Amino acid sequence: MTALALNVDARWHELQHQRDLNWDLHAITDRAQAIAFLRRFENRLCIYSSYVEKLYSNYSFVVPQDEQGGITILPDEMAWHDTFHDIPADAVEPTGVHILPGEAVGFDGLYLKVPGESRLIASRELPFQEGLRLLIERYRARDEHFLPVLVKGDLREYEARMPSLHLHRINPAKLAHCSRLSIDAIRGVIAEHLLALFRQH
């Protein structure tokens, strides 16, 4: 196993043992508050654009000052090493998992709505860290990685609904054209971003 792979595995191990995510999100009732909720994820979740088949890990949200127009993603052109190219659309899969403010389910902090493992099992709303650990373990049991990302197209729908973000995931099994080094780099940057979510207060 390479040094990079060992380092990546160490990050994921640390991620599973985080305990201290507790954001004070006030009730979100208007566009401005919805945008504020979204901004908490800026550079904390990688964003995928199917149009250019790129995964961005270093970017900014550009929000129009008026009520018109949608959110634009502005990649940091100087951070070329934080952009991953040639990621085909079929390697980015919907998970059915949503991030939502705890107020939406009567609690504080941040929650994940996690679908059941079959259609006969109801979805569950779990505190973010608990839900994330469940997902990591669920995918690991299938010998897969849970590599959550946002998809650029989902952001267009975001403002019209109750604030929530649908998570997709990168499926490494569909990155056969990428080197092991590239896949480990993607795993590493996603782990780093998720750890940053836990460290943010």
C-alpha cells in the first residue's frame, strides 16, 4: 500500500471517530437564510459538473444580489491540483441521502436523511456525524467507498425548496481509466473536506 493510500485511510479512520459537529442553525424561512445554509458547505463538499466532467474541491458560490438568477460555482483557477478531470457522469451516482437543518425535524444542528437499505425500510433522520458513520460502514460492508459530492445541477433546484442538499457519490469502480494515485487523491480530498465540516462551528 502506498504512503498516500495509508494517509487517506488514516483520514477516513479519523472521520469515523469525529463527535463534535453542532452548528447553531436558526429556522430557515427565506431565500437569504437558505443561501446562508448553503454557504456552510462552500469548499466543504466537492462539486461535480457533468457538463465538463470535472470534480471541483476548491471553489466559491456566487449569488446574485437581487432575487433573480441562480447560484454560480466559480472554481479557483489557481488551485488546478484541486480539480479532477475526466470524471464520467455515470461514475457519479445519486444516493437518496439529504443534508438538512435540524430545525426541519425538530432538532438543532445538522441532520442526514438516510434512506433504508431496501424499499420496505423507512428512511431515518440522523445527526450528521451518526448518519455519516452509518453510510461509511454500510458502503464498507459492500466493499465500496462512500465518497459524497454535490452535483451542480442540484443547486438550481435548491432555492425553490426547503433547504436541503441531495448527496451524490463518486463510484471508484467506474473510474477504471484513472490511476490508483488519482483515485486515492479523490478519496483524500473528500475525506479532508468532510473533516473540515466536523471542525467547523
